[in-house]
Amino acid sequence: MIGGLWTLAAAEAGKGIEAAIVAGPEHWFVKNVMMLALFFVCVAMAISAYRLVKGPQLPDRVVSLDLLANFIVGAIGVYAILSGRAEIVSVAIVMALILFVGTAAFALYLEKGERRQ
């Protein structure tokens, strides 16, 4: 909600969302909230990495790896806002699409593996 303030201001000025990301957060509160969000994403990544190592079965590990990669996409998005570099958002979107295809392929693999047994 707070982050939407500068986005809304840039969109109303007719510059679009890319201009809002390039402008970056100008208010100290928005910067602090983004840093806090980045901290929580890093904590969640650590918990997901623990589940990746400790997972009892293969599906648990694959789900935790997918979750870890999605947290990385989120961290890239927060970094793009903090640094004001709009081109990084494209990298995060492509990474998210590839992750989705990988997760769907693994689900299909698990389903066909269950049919064989």
C-alpha cells in the first residue's frame, strides 16, 4: 500500500510503471519497509533451504526448491524497486515463468510415476 504511493503518482503523471520503478522510493518510510521486506524474504529463503536439505522425500525437496526460487524472484523484485532499475523486473518475470513450467513438469512426472506402480 505504501509502495503504491509513488507508483500511483508516476502513473497519474502519465509516465507509467517503469518510470515509477526508475524513480524509486523517495520517502524514508518506503525505503525502510522495502529493506524490512527484503529481510523477511531472506529469512524465508533460509527456512526453505533448511527444508530442501532436511526434506524426507523427493516431492518435499522439489516443493522447497520451487519455493526458494520464488523467494529469489521476490527478492529480485524488491531489489529492483530499491535500486530503481526497471529492467530487472523483466528478469524476474522470465524466471517466474520458467519456474512455473518446471513445477508443472515435475507434477506431471509424479503423476505418471504413480500410475506405473
